[in-house]
Amino acid sequence: MEHLIEGYRRFREAEWPTRRKQFEALAARGQRPRVMVIGCSDSRVDPAMVFDAGPGEIFALRNVANLVPPYQPDGSLHGTSAAVEFAVRGLEVEAIIVLGHAMCGGIHALMNGLPGPMGEFLGPWISIAANARNRVLRCDPADAQLACEHEAVRVSLDNLMSFPFVAERVLDGRLQLLGGHFDIRSGVLAMLGKDGGFSAA
Ligand SMILES: [Zn+2]
């Protein structure tokens, strides 16, 4: 932990003086990011790093395997749905990017089972993408992990459309839904195209 506190001290000394005005402006007028990114909690796929974005640019949500559950207004503790609601109804973002990534542990667990004693919360969570797994197993692709990472992004995009306030804005053009996949081995970002496939951005 000490190295993180040291990192903070370096940030205060070197970075903060150059960023101060920017943060003061963001604090004074509030945040107005135009894009929400739903990424994985994986420590290697920071959306701000991938998109070289600064403070105030991205409203980021990160969870295991960058999943969006279906619309389920049942009073349960839906953290991801709450963030989607805030981004869309509150911040009125113009785009939501679901950002998958290579070597995703959550997708690996979905395909191969959860390791060890985990599963109390992870099991139900990753089952959001059960249809992605089923579709991949039916096709038997050469790289099932990659195929499932792609398919899970499509499932999350479909689930986003089950939120009435998302669908309404997509249909009238106020909101765009995009899919992406970042390969942590090559640093290449692929975006989901209109043809339904992922290709390098
Ligand atoms: Zn992941």
C-alpha cells in the first residue's frame, strides 16, 4: 500500500500544479462527460488509459466482465443499473461504450467455471452472459475465450436496450450504443461495426 501513498505524493507534487485549473473548473461547473464507458474491473484495462482521456471526459463504470444486467426495476441493489440511469437520465451522455478485453477472468470463469470457493456473488453475476456462452459453444470457434468476450459485449448492448430510458434515446438519436474490445497483449482496440464484427479502430 505504501507505494500507492508515494504515488499520491508524486501526483500532488508533479501533476496537481499542472492540473489545478482544470480541476477547479470541473469542480465549479460540475462534470459533463459526453461518454459513459462500461469496462471490466481488471487492473489492466483502465478506460481513461485506453482512450487517453482526462478528468471529466469519461463517466466510467467498471465491474466483473463489463456486464450490464437486463432492466429489472425490483428494488434490489442494482449498482450497474443505477450508474446507467445516472449517466443517461442525469448526465445525458451521448454514447455508452461497453468495453470488453482480452484474457478476461470473468469470461474465462463463465466458459470454464469459477475457481475455488468463489461464486456466492460472482456466479449469478456472470450468468448475465450465459447466452453468450451458449452461443459460443454452439459455434465452437477456434478461440472460444475471444468469441465469448465479443459475445458478452453484444449481450450487454442488448441488455442496455431493455432499459426504456436507453431505448427511447437510442431510437430518437440522442444516444449511441457502442461495443469495443481491448487486447491487453497487443494494445489494439477493436470496435464493433455495423456488420456485427469487431475490427481494429
Ligand atoms: Zn475482465
